[in-house]
Amino acid sequence: MKTITKSILIVAVLSSAIAFSSCKKNKDVIRPDKDAKEIIIPCKDEGRSDKNFFRADAQSTSQDMSLSREKALTMAKQRVAGLINTKIKSVTDRYVNETEVGANSDFEQKFENLTREVVNQTLVDIAIVCEKNFQEATGKYTTYIAIEISKDAMLNGINGGISKDQKLRVDYDKMKFEQIFNEEMEKIGNEAGY
């Protein structure tokens, strides 16, 4: 009996040692080699969203400096629009589920259309929070850019759009929507570490 117990104990210890050594090997693979150098990307930190702002960053390279800037700005706008649309969809889904909205699918569809319009209008009023331009050794220009849109601008746009639509106004509880919206923005801030 003691021999079986010792054998089981030895097998358990060996299994644990193998498991730990294989975990260590996996961790070693994840680490960069000793000659690896960290790349610092300009405007990256300024392009992180928080609880008060939707933000995005982008970069572009071109033979023409103004084209490089325009492409970077367009890509940043696309990224921030995608972030806003995703977050608003999440807020809308929660709002519809947490409130007694009459025709849920009709409300959701109209509301999503409204928010797309608001996002497009708000993208005109973005603020550039970081812009860095470089001329490469090849002669090409690289632009790094970060933009932001305040959550208040989004909320004001949504509230303004709803006030113009009688059907949406019937099922819209401004306080409840803003509460859910602010909770979702807090999540963004927590994910970003703010």
C-alpha cells in the first residue's frame, strides 16, 4: 500500500514539474529576443478612448505631405466612427432590453439610423489632439494623428435628433439612455486604465 502511495506521489510530482516547465517554455517564447527594440508610435497614447471621449489614432505614408495627412485623418475618423457605432449599438441594445419599448425592432432600427447620421455629422467637428509629421529618408512623408469626439457632443446630437422624430420621442427615456450611455463610457475608461 505504501509503495502505491509513493508511486502516485512520484507521478504527481513529475507531472507537476513537466507542466510547470512547459508553461515556462511557453512564456519564454512570448518574450521578444534580447536584441528586440520597442517601437514608440507617435500619437498612440493620445488616441485612447476614455470615459469622456471617443478617440482613435492612425498613420499614413505618401509622397505628398498633405495627402499623407488627409489619409491618416480619414483612417482615424473611420476608426472612431466604428468605435462609436459599436458602443451606441451596445447602449441601444441594453436600453431596449431594460425599458418597455413598444415596437422594439422598429425603435432599434430608427434609433440606429439616427445615430449613424449623428456620427457622420459629429465627425465634421472632431478635434485633433495629436499630429506628428515626418519626412522619411526615402523622401516620403508619414503622418501620425489622433482625434477625439466628446461623449457630450454625441449625446447632444442623439438627443437633438430624437427631439425631431415624434415616433422616437414616444419611446425615449432620456435619463435612462444617458445612464446606460455613461455606464458604457465608464467601461471604456476602465479598459483603458483611466
